[in-house]
Amino acid sequence: MRQAPSASAARRAAADPVKGLLHRHRDLCERAVDPLEIAAGLEAHGVTDRTAARFRHRDVFSLAEEMYARVPRDGDTPARPDEAPTPPPRTAGVLLALLPGVLCAATVAVLHLTEGRPRLIAAAVGLLAVTLALGAALRRGPLSASTRTTSTWTCWLVGYALLGDGLLRNAVTGGPDGLPDGTADGPWPVTVAPVLALALSYAPAVGCAHLFAAGARRKLSSSRGLADFSASVRPLLLGTFALYLGALAALLALTGAVLGEPAAPPQTLTLGALLLLARLLTVHGHAHASTLVLTTTAAAEAAALATLFAGRLPGCGFLTAPVEALVAVCGPAGVPAAACGIGAVTLLIHASRRLTRASAHASTERTR
């Protein structure tokens, strides 16, 4: 007598294979604002196009459409304010994206017009203003993310771009003999052009992130299958990445020419690529890889400097050999270029796998 309901349930499941899946993912289906969000959530839970075939559907997108249609809804549900905040005005967003670069350019101009204590005060005030502006910009727009775990390492990498090459060059020759004075000709040279170019490139980075997110959403609407979506988004990712590098290269050449400083393209381009990829991964729910790679890159730069000073201790001269060999071949720029370049390539490979998945582009909740 007890086997009858079981057999009946098995027959119902065989007749309606989607029903059990719908029951397991009811919360996802009820929260979803469209079938695309259900498809992204199913993919994040391991449902593939092959799995969808067992539910009598050609792909995950078709399965998601049926699941979305079968969830009862009382008319059009208004967007929840906590999950779909009203976007800021377009003009305000553009101005906010331009603000870090404008403030950094103003700080550089003031530094070139002052000396001594006023220059030190101007540098401190400018650094604070740029940091606050960048923090405000990162809280809104396509580069905003709830996870904030990479700021320390980002500050280190940008600080190295400003002061690291000068310190490394002096350390190789037995220095430094003094503290930085904010100039490129002092005892501890400061390279301002790369940092200014990076600050100015924040606005292009925002534009590239917006193009990538909007393009991926359109691909999600037109794709028929997860493999089809990944294949169509990968060129989009590489194209927006190349677009940002082109904008950064142009800004780097411009700032170098205006300030009369070396443009330092290798280390600046690799650093910009690293920071952009790390932020994109963080925004789309993959902050762990970004934090790990940024931490490793910053540690590599710090270790290069530390070995030069540690090599001055008795019996420790061998520690300086790797860094000195790299500097002899590539100059001081070889250290950050190698560290940031390896990190950027690592994140690009990771992003080409993670950011081409439908689950990375869910409109509300992102599965990590």
C-alpha cells in the first residue's frame, strides 16, 4: 500500500521533469526579474546545457524560460528599491568618473609651482582629495562593488609607480642618500606621469566596464546556450580590455610629453591592465582571485626592494643577484613590469573563464 504513492510520484516526475527542479530553485525563480537571471542562477548551481537536455530542453536558456513562466505572479511586481536602486543621472556619473583625474592633474600642477613646505602640504592635500574622489567614484557606476578587499594593495602598487623606480635605482647603487622632494631630479626621483595617466584613465575604465556589462547583457539575451554565450562574450571582453589599454597608452604619452618625464609604458600599461581586470572580477563576484593576485604582485615588488637592502648585510650579498640581473637587462622598470605583467596575464586568463559565464552577469544577486 505504501509503494503506490511512490510509484505515482515517480510517474508524475517522469511526466513533468521540470517540476522538481522548479521546487528546488523556487526562491531563485520568484526573485528573478526575467528568464535570463534564472539561467544565470542555474548555471551557477552547475546546471549545463547537457543537464537541460534531461529536462527535455535544448539548453539552459529554454529551461529558464519555462521555469520563469511557471512561477505564479500577481501582475507586474515593482522593482524593489533595495535591489534595484535608481541609477544616478548620466551627467553626474560622468563628472564623478572624471573627478579623480582632474584632481590629480590639479595636484601635479600645484606641485610644479611650489617648493619646500608648501609643496609638501600641497602633496598631502592633493593625495587626500584624489583618494576621497576615487573612493566616491568606486561606490557608484559600473565599477562599483560591495567587496572592498584590494584597496591596500592597490595603494601600494600605485605608490610604487610613483616612488618605486627611483628607490630601486638608488638602492642598486648604494643609496638612497635622501628623501623624495617631489621632483624627478632629486636624490630619490619621483615619476608623476604614470600616476597621473592612471588617474586620468579612470574615466575610460568606467566607459569600458559599462560597454562590457551592457554588451554581455545583450549577448545573454540573444544567445542560445551557455557555450554560445561564452564564445560571444570572450571577444567582447578582450575588445574592451584592448580599448582601455589604448586609452591608457594615449594618456601616458600625453602626460609624459606635458610633464617632460619618461612615459614608462611597460610598467604603467601592465599596472593599468592588472587594476582593471582585478576590479572587473571583483564587480562580477570573483574578488578572491583579484585579492590573491594583487597581494602577490605587491609582495613581489616589496621583496625586490627588501633583497637589495638585505644584501648589504654581511654574507647576504647573494640575495641581490636576481634583482640586479633583472635591472641590468631591463632597468629599474623591469621589476614592476614583470610583476604586474605576470599578474595581469594571470587575471586575464581567469577573467576569460569567469567573466564569460552567464552567472557573472546576473542582474541582481550574484552567486560567488
